[in-house]
Amino acid sequence: MNHNHRNKKDIKIKGHVSRPLILKEMYQQGLHICSGFFGDKRAGDCLFCLEILARMKNEAKK
């Protein structure tokens, strides 16, 4: 896992990594991060998961 691309919202708090980074890593490992299938293995890209990642990316820019 590459942690070099952390932004200001992806910070370690008491030894834990923030939620946006955890969710991004889960998706990259092939797991759903959407509420309907959270934690299940993905067979391909999931539009719901991708929407969550896009929203997190937009929030990080603010």
C-alpha cells in the first residue's frame, strides 16, 4: 500500500489511518465500500463505490 498520496484529511490519529484512506485502500484491494455490499468482494468496478471515492476526493479539495 502506497501512503505517499495522503492529503490533509488522510492523517493518522492515535495510530489509526483516517476513513477516506481506509476506504480507498479497501476498494483497491477489490472490496466494496458502498452501503449495499460493504466489505464484499467486487467482480469489477462498482458505480456506487466509485461515487463514494469521487465525493471523498472532492471533499479533500475543499
